[in-house]
Amino acid sequence: MGQPQHGRMLTTMQGHRFVEHVGELELALESRSEAGLFAEAADAFRELVDGAPPEGVSYRHSVELEARDSARLLADWLDELVFLAEVDAFVPVRVSGIELGAGTLRATLEGVRGRPRHLVKAATLHDLELEHEGKVWRARVVLDV
């Protein structure tokens, strides 16, 4: 998963990085587990919409999703985070109890109500990838911003 020639790297973090595109932002994720990719995606989303260091936990949201494959499930997960930020001003601080099955996800998001930036409109299916090699899970999701 190399950096696209037409994008500009914005941030490198352990576990995720952002690559800027015109009207889009690519999120590259890496973890030692599939569940870790989903937790890392929530952390990256928090960084995009809030930017402030996480403070405490005062709200919880239970999330249950179904999709035809793990890559689409990841895109749907990010779309759920976008929805919660826009509708409930919810900023995820951490994810607990992620359960993944064949095309299913159950998780509890813990976070705060704040003033999240409405930077992300949706996760796109363009160049969506999720792969597993040895002990490393990697994913790439392009966000519509």
C-alpha cells in the first residue's frame, strides 16, 4: 500500500496515516488484528473531527452493522461515526468490546458530546481495501471531505 503519486501525506501516526486528495482524504490503517483496524479507524476519525486530546467518557453508543465483506463493513463503520458526529455531536474516545463475525460487527463506542468538525461527509467505496498478510492487517479507505 504505497502513497499515491497524486496525493500529499498529511500526518503519520502509529497505526494510521492520512493522504490528501482533491475533495478526498485517504486513510491508511494498520494493526495486528482485524478488530484493531476498526478501533484505529475510530481513533483516526476522532483526530479528524475533534483534534483535541480525548477527555473522559460520558456517552456510549452500541453499534451493530452487517455488510457483505470486511472492507465494506469498515466503510459502514466510518459512515456510522460520521452519522453520530453529525446527529448527536458525538466524538468517539475509545471502542470497547469489538466483535467481528462473517460480515457483522458489534461494538460499543465510548466518547463525549462536543463540537465535532463536519469535515468528513462519508466513506467511499473508491479504492477500498482490507487485507491480511501474516500478523498484519491493513486497510485503505477514501473519505469524502
